[in-house]
Amino acid sequence: MENNDKKVYLRIGEDVFGSGNEIEGVEYDWTPSMVLPSMEIIKNAERSLDGSMNVDIIKSKKKIEVMFPLLTTEALKVIMDKFNNDELKPHEVQCYGEPAIDCYVESIDYLPFMTASEDIMWKDVTITFIEL
């Protein structure tokens, strides 16, 4: 990676999210309201015959949730076209200047919202990435 390792709020592949950028030729002026990195622990818990709980930690993976407060239908379409796929296509995700990690999209969640002028907007759009 070249200069992309400097302080980056959010970068997914070649797309750096911020004001005045473009994704696949479509200009946008929206930035995620929150980027929440966390750890997901994959574990197996079983009870033994004496009643004690045995927990085996199999692996820990990084999880990144990217949240947008309100998007237009055009902006949501760009996100859905880019990240909504049936196969586990890897995406290189970097946030807060941390090293980039290869992730897949676990889910994309959103709620419809109708404005006073009866335009449909999408609120609380959340993309969840899980480390491969």
C-alpha cells in the first residue's frame, strides 16, 4: 500500500469515504456517521458431566460496522451494487489508520424513511464486515 496507510477514517478497497469523492464514477457527498471496529470471538461452549461449563476459544476475528445515518436511494443503490454479493467476495477494509484487513460482508441493514415531500430515503444503513 502506498499513502493509504496514513490517517484514514475509512477505506474499502480503493474507495476512501469522505466528502467529494466518487465510487465507480458516481459522485457522493456522504461520510459514515460511525465506524465501529470490534472483535468477534468464535467459541464452543459445552457442559461436562459434573455440570461445569467448558469454553474453548476457537478464533478471534475483527469486525467492522460502518453506519450511515440517512442515504438517498441513489447512494444506497451504489452501496448495494458494490457490497451486496452472494459469494464471499473479499474487501480490503481499513479504518482509523489501522492496517488494512481482508473482510467479507456479513450483512447490510437499512430502514425505509419517507420525507415530508414523500421521497423515500434510507436511514440507519449499516454494513457489517467480518475478517476472513
